[in-house]
Amino acid sequence: MPNPQPSSGPLGASAAPGDGPRIPAAVHRRRWAILTVLTFSLIIVVLDNSILNVAVKTIASPAPTGIGATQGELEWAINSYTLLFAGLLFTAGLLGDRIGRKKVLLFGIVVFGVGSALAAFSTSPGELIAYRGVMGFGAAFVMPATLAVLMHVFERDEQPKAIGIWAGSVGLGIAIGPVTGGVLLEHFWWGSIFLVNVPVVIVAFIAMAILVPESKDPAPGRTDPIGVLLSIVGLVLLVYGIIRGGELADFTEPSVLLSVLGGIAVLAGFVWHEKRSAHPAIDMNYFRMPAFSASVVAIALVFFAMMGVTFLSAFYLQSVRGYSALECGLLVLPLALAQMFFSPRARLVVARFGARAVCAGALVLIAVGLGSFAFFDESTPMWVFGVSLFVQGVGMSHITVPVTTAVMQSLPREKAGSGSAVSNTFRQVGGALGVAVLGSLLSIRYRAEMEGELANLPVGMRHAAGESIEGSLAVADRLGPAGEQLITRANAAFIDAMHLTALCAAAVALLGVVVALRWLPGRPRPSTGQPSPSTDLAGAADVAHPRVAPDLQDATTADGGRPVRDAPPPPQPAAGSTER
């Protein structure tokens, strides 16, 4: 295959070997200001969900305190966001590559802001669910675009550092979300947790319009409408089935099975179509690269485990331990602060020990942190809880940054939107599956532990009391002093269910250790022309598998950016050697 022609686009003209940085000087000078804007917009998306998690009890209260949402309605206020967000991430990434990532980013942030304003003034649970869906629709266009733009304003050697800061902003969103939500709920009405997004969105929009340069694939080829449609339908069906199964705590229910199996079948059809299409939406050869495929699987497993336990920890703190929304926000700060501090520094550890060792060690830390929940009870000191979250945060920092860097550097710069979309789609599906599966396990075990106590309640109260610990506490409140025994039993049943769920989550994290050790690249051996371990996590896979995705080989440049004419071939390892 002849070398491709040098690419040019909105970010700059073509380069030749030895020309130095490919990023235009004007963009290069303001790259850190651009990164600040990108992380700011990402924080908005993360902050919104973390705020809502501490507000569910207030929204469930009757008017005028809340809108009287039931537990099922509250779940769908969260899930409608997740459903549209996860279902459209891939499509949003493709659109960014094709029509321009700045356009997509600005569109997404506007839709998110409008949805936030409408959600703030919802008068019924149905309205809140619908407007949360609008917010999820907008957020799907924001998240992949932020990472794709980042890859276009930083040269390859600075990308790991920039991705570390990008990932650390997630920790910042997690940190300030619950605290901000708690403060707002103590001084204003429940809708203020959504209305606070509006001024932030306005500032972000102006900053993006001024600072962020436009970028897109200069040669996107023909569109693939069939592939795009299959991806949307498949992801929406799969995520809906996962959410519905978690809501019912029964994955054998016909509507759940039909949705999940239908989603898997449609996605299988998507893969079949993409492998045979002359103009695929995503080149399936990428998944033959160990660094790429192992990274997206590892991040899905991590979010499966983490999101499931994060979901139950809110009930542990508020329902069992009796902490307020603001206090809960403060108690989860160790997790967020660890991510904020260690994410920007994770690249240094990878440079020293290699992606394989760092990611495996990080997953072990996450498994230990999650497994520690199996030893918590009603009297566990909160400093122990904080240490557990801090350990998990350290682990998250040292898995998220390396695997995100590996995914993004495995692809040509022109496909940054697609790469970001794939990574974030696996992350969201893994998280949704974790909440659904581990939440279902929690509910099933809780109901089993409560059976004996439920038999002593009036018939009309049994179903509500057995549905969840919140349902049990609501029934106990109606019973007055006679409900004290029900509260005691409910707390004990929840603790037991939490122990089982935490151990299962830890087992999933340990499965990620196996994936990391088997397929992620290790630290390259020093040799002339060898890629730097601190800046090329995907390089080991590319060199070790030169026959995979030949178009990527042709697109390789000295600076890891867009293709250049007559670029020298990548160095080959010595005979019989392997990269570690």
C-alpha cells in the first residue's frame, strides 16, 4: 500500500519528516487554556449525575419539598439520562469526526443546558424523566468531543499528561457534585441542582467558541447510515434491557430478555456489517490490536464494579448510617481527591513500570477497596470508609489514564472522535450493567433476608417493605414506635446484602487483572528507535502485530499525528524478542 498523502485540515497544514510539531503555533500556545475549557465542560456532565445521587430522597418527598416521585420514577430519572447518553455516544463521536468536533461540542453543551433548565422546573416525575433524557442527549455529544479535541491540540508526547488532567477532572466533578448538591438542597428548592448548570453552560459555551479550534477528519469517506442506525438501535436495546432487568431485579423476565438479546443480535449485525463495508463507521481491525481491545474491556470491567458499589454506598450512608445529603457528599471526597491528585501523575508511573504492571496493580487496589465493603457494618468508623474510597480512587487513576491513552494513541488522529466514542461507550455500558446486575443482586439478597420479618407486617405493607431498604424505612415510619424492630432488621438485611454484592464486585475487578496481565503491553525494552514508554502505550501492540490494520501502519508518524509522506517504517523488534 502506498503511503497516504499528508493530511491537512482545520488544525493545520501537512508536515514533512523533521518539521517538528504539527500543531499550528497559535493553537499550541493556548493548548492549556483549551484543555481547561474541555475539562470544565466535562465536569458539568459528571457533576450533574453526582448531584442527583444525593437529591433522590428530596425529590421523592411530596410537594412542595419535592414532586412525590416513586422509587421506580427516580430510577428512570437517572436511567433516561444513561439510556440516551450511552446509546448515542458512538454516533456523536462519528459526527464529530465528520462535521467538526467544535460544532458537535457546542451543540451538545447547548442541548445539555436547555435540558437542565427544563428539568429544574419540572412539575411531575414524567417531565423530569423526559428532560433528563434531553440532558443525556446533549451530554452524549460533549464527552467524546472533549477527548477528541484534546488529541488534536496536544502533540503525542504531551497527550498522556493532558489525558491525565482530563481524567482528573472526573474526580473533581465527583468531589464537588455531592457537596454542591447538599448545599443547594439545604438552602434552595430541589430544582436548583439542575438550574445551577445553566450559568456554567453559558460560560463554557463562550469559552469554547473563542478558544477551541475546529478539527475533523479531512477525508472521512462515504457515510455509513446502516452502521450508524444499527449502533444506535443495538446500544439502546441493550442498555434498556440492562436497566429494566436491574429495576425488576429479574433478568429472566421476557421483556428484559427480548431487549438484551435483541440488542446483542443487532450489535452482532453491526459488527458483521462493518467488517464487510467498504466505508465502515468504525474499522473493526482496531479490535485486533491487543492494546486497543484489552483497554476498552478493562475500563468496562472497572466501571461495572465501581458503579455498582457506588450505587449501594449511597444507601449505606443515608439509609443505614443516617447521614444527610451534604454529609454524604463530604464522605465521598477521598475517592474524588485521590483521582484528582493521582490522575495527572499516572503517566509517570506508567513510564517507569509499563502499562501492564500499572493497570494490573491498579485493578488489585480497586478489588481490595471494593472487597473491604464486605467487612463494613453499622458501627464501622467513617475513617475506614474514607480509606477504602481513597484506595479505590488511587486505583481508578492508574487504570483510567493508561487505558484511555492506549485507546486514543492506537488510532490515527483523524479518528479521535471514533476512538473516544468507543472508549466511553464501553465505559457507560459497563457502568449501567454494574448498577443493574449488582443492584439486582443486592435487591434479591435483601428480600430473601427480610422474608421472616415481612410475614409479621400487614398484608398491604409487605410488598413495599420488601422492595428496598428505603421502602422498609418508609413502612417503619408509618408504623411509629412499632416499626423499630423493622428498622433493625432492615439495616441488618441490607448490610448482609451489601457484603455479598461487594465481594462480587471485587471478583469482577480481579477479572480485569487477568485481562491486563494477558493482553496489555508491558514496558518496551530500551533500544534505538523504540517508542518511549511514557508516551506510546499502543506502540508495543503496533510493532508486535505489524500485519494488523495496515492503514494504521501507513499513518504512523514520528510525532504520532497525521500521516506524512515517505515516513520511515516503524522499527521492528529483534528476531525472537518480545516487548515487555
